[in-house]
Amino acid sequence: MPPSIDKPVATSPIDKPVALVIGASRGIGRQVAIDLAKKGYAVVVSAKSTTSPSALKSLSPFPPDPNSSLSTITTVAHEITTLHSGTALAIPCDTSDPTGTSLKTLVASTIKAYGHLDVLVYNSGAIWWSSVSGTPLKRYQLMQRVNADGLYAAVQYSLPHLHESTYGGRIVVVCPPIYSRFFRGKTAYAMGKVGMSVLVKGLAMDFDREGVVLSPKTATGEGDGAVTRKRGMAISGIWPAVAIESAATAKQMTNKDNQGQDELRRDLRKPEIFSDAILDILEAPAEKVNGELLLDEDFLREQCGVTDFDKYSVVEGAKPRRIMPKILPDLRVEEQDDEGVRYDSAKEERRKGAKL
């Protein structure tokens, strides 16, 4: 069983990078958590769903279907520690909490357990695809809380610790590139997801301003110094070029006959492609990925030299349909570096002695 958050894993900071994966109970998030652990990370597996000790003991088969409700942060952490000899801790959180308290407690518990935080992966998400008139206000508000607001809270509480990371301090967000077709038929959903993409772009600019993207050099100008961070800080967005098998696609299967299910499965890829892309993003130089809104397939092909994508197909021999544009718009403008007169509301309030 994974240790309780009331019993820290180590009395001193653990001697391996620490990754917090939010939205890790099933599908993509589960795979990312497992692969990070295999890569040598101590992983905090977080989401809402948990399994009681008695239910975990009697669960068969184990591990459960990764896209079913039987897959929880408890089972994922237990899978990592027992089947993969990794280091993992299951800590529940509710990203829809409007106060942000749940995420604040999650980050604090991560630091309590492992002593530091080096990577934040935000995969939590709420989905409702419909027109504006077909999306009730309560659905819109839930998506905003889980998607944009939850990400913002997770980043706010994680940033002080990521700035202290000797491994570099990286954030990876599951959010799309920004282009107009994405808004069609799911405007309310797109408002939150594109808001997450804007945070990626904006925080990346903050990192550039703060000078934390490029890794510090040694006195000789080569490599990283012994006491400096190994890599620079960066935030990146990642989105699938082809639909990935998940709890959402499993739900779609229930409304189709056998032929329809087979056709859908032929257009799906395994979550390993997404996890492989995230692991490579974390290894890339910060200046190459900071502020980038990446597609898994394109990044693996163009930056990592991957040519065999057939291995990721759910149905062997199938050629899944690409759902994303081949060419995406460049959001930069000619006056990109012209900031005009800088104004910082936080600095101004502090100057007046106000409490933020």
C-alpha cells in the first residue's frame, strides 16, 4: 500500500525528482504517472477517485481496466509501487473546489511527503461538448473551475517550489493549440481549454522576463554548475494529434453497435504516445519547449526523430484519422517584443502597503 500523507516518505528531501500528476486516476494521466515512475521520478498520483484498503485487497484482476471507474489514484499508486517497483503516493484532490483549498493542500502534502517538487502535470479536465444554447450555466461553470481555474490554482501553489527545484522546474498542461475550428460546437468547453493555453503562453513570457528559462552555466561556460539547476524552467502545452483511448472514448463506445465500436477503435491510439511525448518534453532544453503548444505526434517526429507511429495504434495495422490541423497559426505579431510602458498591479499594491 502507498504510504499515508500523515507519514512522510522521507525525513529529508527524497533524492530523486518529484512529479505531481493531477488527473491521474485513469487513461492518459494514469499512463503518465506510471511512466514517470519507471523513469525514476517519485510520483504523486492525484484525482478525486480513491479505493478503500479492503476493496483494493480484493480487487481482481489487478490492475483494473485503466479506463473504468475501478481505476483510481489508489490503484495507480499501488500498481507503481508493487508491479513497477517505483515510488508513488496517492493524494486525493478536488480541482472543482472554487476556493482552491483542495489544490493548496495537495501541494503542501506533496512537499511534506517528498521535500520538494520538480514537475507539475495538469491533466484534470471536465468535458461538455455542445452549442452555447445547449450548455447550461452550471456545466460551463464546472468546466471553468476544473479546467482553467483548477490549473491556475495548481500553478500558483506549485510555483514557489518549482522555482527552488534543482532539476529545473517544469509544468506540462494538457491543453490545445489555439485555432478557430476548435471552438466549433463546443464553445463553453473551448473557453476553458483555450484559457489554459493562454496561461501556458503567458507564464512562459513571465519565465523569460525572470531569466529562469536558460540553464545557468559553469565558470567555464560549459554545462550546468554543480549547485545550479540541471535544466531551465519551462511550461508547455500538449494535445493529441489523433484521438487517444480513454474513459471518454470508452463512454462513446456504449452508444454504438459492434461495428461502430470497431470503427471507433480503429481511429484511436494508445495513451503511451502521449506519455512518451511528455517524458521527452521534460528532457528537452527549456528554451525549446517553453511556451509551446505542442501536438504529441508532431513533437515526437520533429524533435525526437520518431518515425514508427503504428505501434501506438489501438487496432494493429489501423491508420487512425488525424483530428488536428497539419499547420497551425502563428500567434506572434511583428511588434511581439514591444511591451510599451510596463505596469504591474501587484507591485503597485505592495508599494501602497496593501495586502494582495
